[in-house]
Amino acid sequence: MISALGLMGAPMIPAPDLTYSWAQALADLGQIAAIATLTGFFLFAIVTDLVLPKRRRGGAVAIVAVTGFTYSLGTAVYRWRYAQGGYAYHQFATGDNFALFFEILFATLGILTVALSHSYLKKRGMLESEFHILIMAAVIGMMVLGSATSLVTIFLGLELLSIALYIACGFSRRESRSQEAAAKYLLVGGFASAFVLYGMALIYGGAGTTVIPEIAKRLDASAAGNPLILLGIVLMGVGFAFKVSAAPFHMWTPDVYQGAPLPVTAFMSVGTKAAAFAMIVRVFAGGLPHLAPEWQALLAFVAATSMVIGNVMAIAQSSLKRLLAYSGVAQAGYILIGVIAGGQSGLAAVLYYLFVYMFMNFGAFAVITLLAGPDGDRDRFDDLEGLAKRSPLMAVLMSVFMLSLAGFPPSVGFFGKLFLFTAGVSAGYTWLVVLAVVMSVVSVFYYVRVLIPVWSSSTRTDRLPASISSSAVIWLSGLAAVGLGIYPTTLLIAGQLGANPISGP
Amino acid sequence: MTLTTIWLLPMIGAGLIAFMPPRLAKWMGVVVALAALAVAADVAFSFAPGYHGYQFTEAAPWIPQLTIFYRLGLDGISLWLVVLNAFLTVIAILATPVKTRNVSRFVALMLAMSAGLAGVFMATDLVLFYVFWEAMLIPAYFLLWIFGEGERPDRAALKFVLYTLAGSLLMLVGVIGEYVATGKQTFDLATLATLAPSPSIQFALFFVFALAFAIKTPLFPFHSWLPDAYMAAPTPMLITFAGVMGKAGAYGFLRIAVPLFPQPVDWWDWRWVIPVLAVAAIIWGALMAIASRDMKLLVAYSSVSHMGFIVLGIFALNVQGQQGAVLQMINHGIIISALFLIVAWISDRAGTRDRSAMAGLAARMPVMAGIFFVVTLAALGLPGLNSFVGEFMTLLGAWQRAPVLALFGAIGLVLAPVYMLRLFQGTMQGAPAGPVPRSDIYAGQLVLLAPLIVLMFAIGLDPNVLTNLMTSLGQVGLAR
């Protein structure tokens, strides 16, 4: 039975060479230097939290966290510029440009999140140091996902990221909605993990290895006739779709986004999505290039439903968090076009889009974070009323984020879509691009609707309180959302350099 | 750098003026707009007629991965639209009352819109064209919405944006499709004009581009955003909104749809579909204008009718038609601005826009009536005034293409006097009735209109000044 299904047909694996020298250990550590640095600071942050008196913990841990992210960012940038990326730990991880690109992205995201949440946590009276430590853990998980080249390490990163976020979602302990979000995310996330794991098991059964470059060599086009491999692809695809919150597996997204505290929502809306896309690209484009027609068909279906459901559902929302959640579903659909198109131009477009999506989406959430009061998040449309009077610059920046998400030039949103769609049409997926464009028109309706309370006349004139760190986050995001659009070349070159999921020796 | 100045100057000006106090903002706005006009005029004076190719070109690599260039250039078509845009921006900002709420933001947005429009007319790279095309929607949206009149300006603004975007986002697919289909990895308009894809691909690409331009123009079945938007738009905005932005659609036909897709033939010939729609727009717009009692609405519908002539001229696909179309773009820009201003001033003084509610105003404001009469005559195409030349040339061109088009198009010429003269006679002549106007036209308003009136006569008497330079075309595919 088993041999009939071809599982025994996988070639025998030679016994791995188990000699492991110090020099090798050092080289391997170098390949994951950004992760190692951050992990070091993560441990240091825990110790700081333990030894310092209670009221000084929060600020100190925030400083440790930001320092850690900055060092990690610096390490990744240094390695990008000067070091030779390659496999580490018997091809279980890698330090190639693809991994470094995501390490840079996640480290930046970490800095933004800590800076944004500092004043928010104070205002809401939440535990601060624990929060930053959780964010660090989640970022480590994301970085592991970015640099993993084995199904095992991928799962490791996925779980590290998810478990940290399960807790973070329920961080507002006295709020039942936050608790509900955590429970829902835990259940659905566990479900998705199980799907991914089941799929991985089947792929391992077919290929006889968990190492992605090896899988790419062993599973050729003939594997498309093997139902278990196909089932493995489908199961992994379902799990991945859960994680990127792509329809029809998006149901958890609006509830979790709404219930989780705002900085967590902002963090996961960008981070989880980028990490999951790193995983999709690494496994599908990197590990299963010969089975491309199969997973492309699956992803094309997911992309199409995401764009339709996300955009249509977002119209009816009255909560900004839910609106941005559905917009995130739709955006996942756009990004999938780049994954499906594949090749250097398609993957470069995906990387570019993920990087700029961080700024525009995080920026939008950051502006909403400013509105939060001590009792809870205020994310109704009415809460935005009079923003133009209360803080004109924040109103301008909010407009930038919304117009960027809607894809207006000269913002990054437009150029991201231009690159994705060009790749899509070049690869022959014109129908998908036309659908994306039609749904983009729908999206303009709800993105612009957010701006109506912002700019309409209102009686509220009290100044909007904004701490320096939060303002800096929003300003940085706003400048990036325009600057990386007017001059997209460098980031796109970086995307192209990072666009090879199975590079290196 | 000359051309970059023309759009960058108002753009930077907009950024600074947004934070200035009201009175200073208006006059700084005028200064910036005048500076842009001076640069544009300088370009027009040193422009070489008969030159093949773009002049004053600028090129710099922008996104080399997709061979997207920052390319600007002017030819005989775009030159006049750039000048018109700069000129009408000056008029529009001058016409802005200082006591408008948030006037500094208004002036800033006007300048930003003007910058975007200038960019559309000067871009010779398809992606750059698209960027300006979409970017100018943002100031237009905020202008319509925040400064709009009427009950629900936000609805009108949203309708305008969604309509236009529905077209222009599909155009984005067309832009990408053209890049992929030609297989030459270029967005340069002059090069693309020499690389026509296969007719069936041209058919599809023409469709998406033409749809975007038809909505923007607007052409007959796609015009339903226009009454709402024009009704909501404040008068100073209408000067550039109706006067220039409406031309962007027609310009797109002339610059992109016609030369890039010379044979868009698959199931049927697009080159026949568009002129038929244009004729429909001419007649429909005129009929709706006749049926409108609101003066502003009447002028808005007359605009639909006049834009029909322009598109008809473009799709005559011969020299007379296309030169007439460009000439008519300029003429219409001048006339529609004057009409909207006069109508706004009259209704301001009378307290209503309903033309049937007033009569015999001429006795109480004779100077206004005189000016209005001149503009009315220009709008209905009296020989000796500017509109006659343009409409005559477009109809001549259409006749050469197919007499039936010209015959039906000429119905518009018959209907124009009906609605224009009924508007004029109904409000100005007869026994005085209805509301009593507060005053005659102010001296300042007269000075504002004077350059428009002078241009109506000047172009009407000597259109060769404009058409001479139109012989310089930037790319192949247009009738020389």
C-alpha cells in the first residue's frame, strides 16, 4: 500500500556527517547573528525585569528591547552589506539575503512596536516589561521563520511566534474581548499549526527529508501524480492561509484584531503576515518549484477569494480595527499575486510590498492608538472625529496611510501594487490582476470613508495627547510611506537581491 | 529643468501656503501661479514649430528595474494645455474670496491639483503619466469634499473619485499590459507609439485606456458623475476642474489611445465606437442643458456637449479634426471658466440659481449683461469668437471621416444657441421680475474676466497662432 503511493520511492539518505568543529559552530552562529543577538538581549531583558524594582522595570526593559532590536538590525544590515550568506546547521537555517531582508524588516517592526506601546501601556495601566519581552519573543520567532530552511525549523519559528502572540492578545486582562481574542487565536492558531504540521509530515514522507533545498531536488514534476504530496501541499496551504489571514480562512482575523490591545494588533497585522509570507515563499517557491502549477492554482484561488471577501466585508465595518483587519485580508490577496507570479520580479515585488506594508498599516494603527483612553481602545469611526482640529499633522499622516493603503501614487501603496501587478501580468495571471484592480476600486471606498470623520468639521477641539515616541513612530511611518514611493529603487533592489528563497552554497 | 519647474513650483508652493495666514496665502498663491505661468509662457515663446519629437525633454532613470523613467517633454498639443492650466490657475486663485473658510488650505490644494495636471500634460513616460493622473485626484477629492457646496458634497466627491478610479485602475492594467505586450521593456510614449501590439491585444488595451479617458472626459454613457461633482464644486475650483481637468481625458485619447493603438480591431472597430459616443454626448449634453433650470447645471451639461466635439475631432483621425480638437480644448477651457464665474456672480446677487426665477436683470446690471452676452455668443459658436473656429475644424474633420458624423454632430451647433440664448434672454431680458440683484459687476470681477474675454476675441480672430505650433508633434500615430 505504502509503496504503491510512492512513499518508499524516496531515495535513501546517507548518514549525516556528525563531525562539528568549533570553526563550523562559529560560522553557523554568524549566519544567524541577528537572531542570536536579539535572543541575547531577550534573556537580558528577562533578567532586567527580575532584578529591577517594580516601578522602574517598564522603562528599563523598553530600553533593553529597543537596544536589542537596534543591534539586531545593525547586525543584519552589516551582514547584508559585507558578509557571505549561506546555510547553517546542516541546512536547517540560512543567513542568505532572503533571511536578512526579513530580519531587517522584523527588527524595524520591533522598534516601532516598542516605541508605540510604551505610552499606550502606561495609559492603560498594563504590565509593561512583560509586554516588551513577549514582543521580543515573537520577533525572534518571526526571524526564525525568515531564516529557516527546514520544515522543522519553520515549525519551530511558527510556534515561537504564535505562542508569544497568544499571550499578547489577551494582555488586557480585565477586558473580556481581549480574553476572547486570545482564546480564539489560540484555538484557531493551534488548528492552523496542526494543518501545517500534517502537511509537512506528508511532504517529509514523500521527499524523505525536511531540508528545503533537498526537497526541491527530490520532488520533481512527477510527484504531482502523488496524491499524498498533493494533500500535503493543500494542508500546508490551508495552514499558511490561516496565518496570513487569507480568505476563506480569515474568520478569526477581525475578532482577534478587535479584541487584542492596539499595539498587538498593529504588530501582528504586519509581522505575522510578513513572517507567514516568508514561510510560504520559502516552502512553496523554494522547496516545491517543480510542483508550481499545483500550489499556484491553490494560491490563486485563495488570492481571489481574499480580495473579494476582504474588500467587500470591509465596507460594512464601523470599527477601524475590524476594517483594517478585512483590509489586511484583501492585502494578503494582492501580495499572493506576487507569490504566484514567482520569479525574481514577483518575489521582489512581494518583499517590497511586505516592507512598505509595514509602514502604512502600522502607521494607521499607530494613529488609532493615540486615540485610546485609559478604559480601552477607541476605534469607532466617531472617535476619529475632529482629528483635523485636534492634531492637523496626525490628520495629514492618517490621510497618507489611508491613501497609501488604497494605492494612490506617489505613495508606496501604488508602487507596491504596480510591481505586484506587473509581475502578475508578465506571468500570465491577467485575470487575477484585473480582479485585484476591480476590488481596489471597492477598497478606495472604505479607505476614503475613514478620512471623512478625520476632516469633517467637529466640535471637538481638545488637543490630541501624543507622546514623543508615538509621534516619532507615526512620523517615521509617514515619511517612509511617501519617501519609499517617490524613490522606490533602493528598496526594490534589496527586494531583488533577497528574492531567491534557495540561494547560497 | 524648465518643465520640472512648471509642476514642482506649484507643488512646493502648495506645501508652504497651507500653513500661511489667509490673506497672505491668497496672494502668495497668485504669485506662485504667476511664476508658473511665466515659465510656461517662456516655453511657449521659445517653442519651435514643425519640429518632430518632444521639445524641452528631460529624462532621468527612476525605477530602472522596470525601465521606468522620469521623462518630461512638450509638443504642440501639450504645450497649449500646460499654458492653459497655468493661466487658469492664476484666474482661479484670483477668483477665490479671501473670506473662504480655510482659504490657505484651499489655495494649497488648488496649486497641488494644478501641479498634478501640469504633470499629466508634460509626462512622456506612461507610468509617470499614470502617477500624475491619479495623484491629481487626491487634491481634487479634498477640494470637492471639504470646500464643496450643496447638501452632500462628500457624496459627490466620493462618487467622482470612485467613477474616475474605476476607469483609471483598469488603465493600470492597460499600462502593465502595454509594457508586457510590446515586449520591448519600455514605457516611453514616443517609442511605444512605434510598437503596436497585435490587433486583438490592441483591442483590449484600447478598451481599458479609452474607458479611463471616457470617464474623465466625460463621454456620453459615463458622464453621470459630472453633474453632481460640478454642482458641488466651488466656483474657483471649477475654473481648473472644468476648464483643465476635463481636458485631461481628451488629452489622454490624443496622446495615448489614438497613437499607441492604431488598429484596435477585433470584433468591431473601436475607432468607430468612440466618435458615435461623442456625437451622442454632443446631443445628449445639449438636450440636458435645455432641460436644466439650475444655471450651474445648465453650464455643466453644456460642458458635456462641448467635450463631445473635442472627442469627435480627435477621432476624425485627420489634421483638421485633431487640431480643431486641441484648439477647442483651449477654447472650452476659457469659455467654461467665464461662464461658471458669471453664473456664480449672477446667482450670488440674485440669491438663486434657478434661471426661471429671474428676468430682466439687464436693466439692473447692464455691464454684467454685456459681458454675459459676449460669453454667450462665444459659447454658442459665433464666427469671430474662439469657439467657432474649433468646432468648425472638428466638424470639417469629422465630415472627411464620415459625413454622417458631422451631420449629427452639427445638431449640437443648432442646440447650443437654444440653451445659451434661452439662458441669456430668460435671465437678462424682458420685464424685470424676480429677485433684485444687489449690484452690478464689481470692477475687480471685471478685471478678472478681462483676460478671458480678450482671449476669446484673439483666438477667434487669429487661431493660427495656436495651430502653427500644433504642427510639432512628439510622436508618430497622430495626423500631421
